[in-house]
Amino acid sequence: MPEFDAADVRRYYDRHTDNFVAYGRGGAVGALHRAVWGPGAEDADAAFRYVENQILEHLRTLPREAESAHVVDLGCGVGASLCYLAERLPIRGTGITLSPVQMRHAERRIQEAGLSDRVACVEGDYCALPADIPPADLAYAIESFVHAPDPVRFFAECARLIRPDGLLVLCDDFRRPVIGPAAARVVERFRQGWHLNTLIHPEDLRTLADAAGFDHISTLDLTPYLHIGRPRDRLVATFIALFGWLPLDGTRFGHLVGGSALQTCLARGWIGYDLALFRRLP
């Protein structure tokens, strides 16, 4: 059994989404994921859109006409990524989120962007997708795969959803070699604080994808393009060091504990941030 079921993850995002949008560095553009200062990302907006720009490039390689492409965001947050894509290509988009709070944010964002005729957000579980979602030419998950209670089921649903020769893009945290109990404890604080179930090695990801009928095309390690140890991150680390004797993991501060642990994991090379591309086999 997974440690965090769908209801746990739903409560996590219902509790924190408003603050993520109001106070997070990417909240102004609706980005709940990290900024990636990769090639060409000259300002914060571009860094927060770096992953979406990678997805745009993959969309342009699809054999189907862009006008008919259907894109599904598996764990869509507040819908900002789908809106960004739909403003640049004439796609149709469907976002899936467990959180009714996120769905309300997404519906408002889609309406304000004038995209209600092409983009929709539905409340649902990407491990048990609603049957009426049309087949996807491309599906992606940005920092949501790690919440999957069952990665086998996740890939089975993706195989059912994505057309033959369609694409699956996963951008998320993946394990690197961890040596020693101290390192394992920090990784566990990250996992607990952020309610993660599927924190696996890249090789295991490829094995799961292969078993579900996906061909691994490429994996891009984005870790070197993350800004680690920003002033805010150091402030949070100081707070945790001062009040670490409190049971913070079980409180509304748990995500801060997890985020601080992630900073350590990234800096020490225990966790990497990868963008993996797969093609659905015929």
C-alpha cells in the first residue's frame, strides 16, 4: 500500500495551493514547479517556462497536424502550463488534478485567457483516468509523477490514453546513489514533507515505461540549471535548524521541511531533476 493515497495528496494541495500561488516565486505566472535556468532562460519568467518550452518543441515533432493535437497534463496544478502551450499552438488541452482548489484556480485561469473552447480542467486521478478523455497525442507530468501511489498503474493509464507514436514527457525528481543512513534520512524527510510515493531511479523509470509499451527516447538532466541555496532557501533552513525539535513534518510546515531537505539532496547529488521523453509504441 502507498504511504500517501489520493486523499492525502488532495488534502496536501488543497491546503497549500493558495499559498503557492500567492507567495511562490512562480505564482505570478501560475508555475508551481521549479525554475530551470537552462540555455536561453534569461529571466525568471523564461526559467519558469523552460520545461513548457521543451514540451512545445516535442509537440512540433508530432506527425499529426498541430490543429488537431490533444495534450493532457497529468497533474495540471492551476492550469498555467496548458494555457501557456495553448497560447502558442492551436492545441486542445485537458488537465487532470486531484484538488478541487486547484481546479477552481485552473478554471478561472482558462477563462481569463479566453481558452475555454480548447482547454479544460477536470478533477480526477491520473491513475484512474475518466473514461471520456479523448486519446492524447502528447501527455506530460511536471513534478506530479512522484505522487503516484502505483507507478505501474500510472504507465498503464498512460498507455491507454496516448495514441500509438504519441509522446509522454515526465519532468520530476529521481533518485541518485544514496550512501549512508544520514543521507537516507534527508531523502526521507523530502519524501515525507512533499507526500511522495514514487521516488525512483531513472533506470527503474525506463523499465516501467518499457513494460507498458513505451520507447525511451531521451533523458535530459536539468539539475545543473536549478538555483540552489537562494536567500529564501537559507532562511527556511535556518528556521528548521532552530525549530527542528518540533514535529514539523505533520504540520502545515511539512512542505517547508521537505523543500529544505530537497535542497540538500540536490546539492549533495542524492536527487536529480530529469526531463524524460518516451514514445508510445504502435
